Amino acid sequence: MLQTTVNTLPERDLAVIWHPYTQMQTAPAPIGIVRGEGACLYDEQDNAYIDATSSWWVNIHGHAHPYMAQQLAAQALQLQHCIFAGYTHPPAVNLAERLLQILPDNQARVFYSDNGSTAVEVALKMALQYWDNKGQRKHKLLAFKNAYHGDTFGAMSVSGRSVFTRVFEDLLFEVHFLDVPSPENITQIIADIAAQDPEQVAAFIFEPLLQGSGGMIMYDATAFDQLLQYCRSKDILLIADEVMTGFGRTGKNFAMENIRTQPDMICLSKGLTGGSMALGVTTSTAAIYDAFLSADKLKTLFHGHSFTANPLACTMALASLDLFIKPECGEQRQRIQIRHQHFLDELQQQPSVKNPRLLGTILAFEVTTNNADGYTNNLADHLHRFFKSRRIMLRPLGNTLYILPPYCITDEQLDAVYDSIRQMLAELKEIV
Ligand code: PMP
């Protein structure tokens, strides 16, 4: 029952809301955010918080961007939603055309859904049904250890077994997990796949070059390409989950641009709408699409969502693309990378910093603690609290701390983030 005495936003929230990934019994009250501008979010007292992790890695051009808001308002007066089977609309078609222009040139078709997990579910279903439609039953899948592809059941199945999947393990389908490749282990990984009867493997799903939720793990592009080439030689479909790496995070527009082998399918979300609205995309090659064309209705891809290709979300993706392709956006990313590089050099001298690393606009490192590395390392709570009190939004993954800012973050704001990390490292003994 609603209490009548509560009045602040956090108090009202605590009375009615169940937050994601949050132990509601012990978590501190949430901070009420009432507006955003550029790289900052503002609380009820108008205190600015620097969004140093882009609100779960989604925001790229800044919050409440005026151009995006104008485009959204105009579209809202035109068409807000429309069934997407048997009907279509300009934002969906325009977006598909424009995405295919910037994605690897073997991508030919765009399938819409509404978040990263659904983009992954669609790719998995496409891969499994592709083989079924061709009269070959292949049900084995490959994925990386430590992978994270989402929280729905298919996406959980291809994610590394972890605290996220523990309770549901018996219910997840079987996947063969590989180590991420390096020049040292690539021969062994290929031998490992060869021992799995590769002709039975339908697809390999991966986060290209960077495993996000697994702990911002960065891995070798050349060995990765060797692995993909081997899989291709065995007709294993390649699914690039670019939900996190897409739209410039790793420097290039898409992480797969760093690799010679092209994927068969690509999953997109997060930065797709500049982080403003929920939208998922799964793209495929013409060969995959063609395998679903038939007079036989059973070969149809029976998948869809009420909000598939929502016109407002597609409009925000188009507006975000307008900003993304401007030279300024590339310059912003380069500036962040250069500044991160200087900070990385400094971190390398810090005794309590382990494995500092950098890819594009993402800087990550482990904070040395007495406990094991990983998501449940309770240093995360201490660090989160420390940064929150300094109005810096940094949310470590266990003892892995990372900066993943909106591209519009200013030099001064980046300096404030670096300074807060310097201070954290200096006070580490007191914080823990
Ligand atoms: N794939 C990757 C690589 C991700 O990082 C995430 C989310 N962190 C997802 C899929 C799932 O996306 P969503 O949270 O939108 O379901």
C-alpha cells in the first residue's frame, strides 16, 4: 500500500520501486535525477553529476540533446507507433538504409527489436533457424568465457556462467565456452573447437575485442581474426554483438572494422539511439535472409515485439546518426583517447593499479585488493559510494574501474574524473 507520509523522490521510489541489479535491503537510497545536459545529470537540488560511464554505456552525444529533442517532438506529432508487420514507415526504412551504409558491406538486412538482449535473441534464432531451413539440424553454439550478452534466457545461455546466471543454470541451453584469444593460446583454442565436432556448430557469438560486463576485458585483434577465419572455414555463423562496442566506443565506428573477417550477423542497441530510447537491431547477410525465403510458411522467422521499429526510437537513432557522422564526433573521440592515454601512463606508475588498459574511448584497470578479482568483489560498493559523494558517476564492475564517457564530455569534466580517481587511489586504505 502507498504510504502517505513519504515525500522526497528517493523516499517515494523506495516505497514502490524494485531496481535492477540491486539488493534492495542494503542498497542506499537512489539519487533522484531530474534533468540532464551534456555529460552531466542533475539532482533535485541541481547538483551536477558527471556521467562518466554514459548511463550504462548508452549515451554518446550528451543528455537532453536539443537537436535530438526537436527531432523527437516533430516525429511525435507525425506518427508515434504503428504495427510493423504488413505496414512500414519512413523512420524505419530511412534508418535501415543509413545503417547499412555504415556497417560492414556484407550486411544486407535490418531486423528491429527493442533492446540489446532481444537483438541477441533474434540473432541466435536466425542462426539456428538458418540451418533448420536448409535442412541441417545444428544446435551447438560457441561463446567466450566471461561473455555477457544480456539477461533473457537465450542471451543468458550464451553468456559466461556467473552470478547473473547462477540460479538458472539448469535451464540454459548448452554452449561450448572458449578462452578469449591471444597469440599464445590461439592454436589451442582452434584445437578445442576442432574437438567439438565443428560441423555441428550453428554459430559463434562474441563481443568483438572488448568484453564489457565480464570486466572490460580487451583481447588481441590478430588472434581473434585467426579464430574467426577458422570458424568461417567450418561454416560456423559469426554473430558480432556490438551492443556495447558499436557507434565509436572502440575508436572505429564498429569494433569489427578492426578485423578482416566480416560477421554474418551484427547486434546493435545502446548507442544506436544516442542512448535516448530503447531500440535493438539485428542485421544479417543476404545469404542468411535468403534462407528464410520460401513458399513454405514454416520457414518464416516467427519473431517480433509490440514495439518493433517504434517510429520515435528510429527517429532518435536517425538524429543520433546525424550527429555521429559529423567530423566533430570523430574529433571528440580522438581527444578522449589522447587524454585517456596520458592518464593511463600515469596509472601505470600506481602500485595499487593492475593491468591498466585502453581501447578507443574506454579506459579500464583493476584496483588491487586482498579479495579475488571479479564482479562480487565488495570493493565496488565502497568505490561507488566514494565517487558518488564526489558527484562522479563511476560504477565499478567488482574491482574493475573504468571510464566510458559520452563523447561530448569536456576536458574539464574529464580532468574532474581523473582527479577523483587519483584521490581514490591516494585514500584507498581509508575507503576500504
Ligand atoms: N550485449 C552486450 C555486449 C551488452 O553489453 C549488453 C548490456 N550491457 C547486452 C547485450 C544487453 O543489452 P540490454 O541491457 O539492452 O538488454
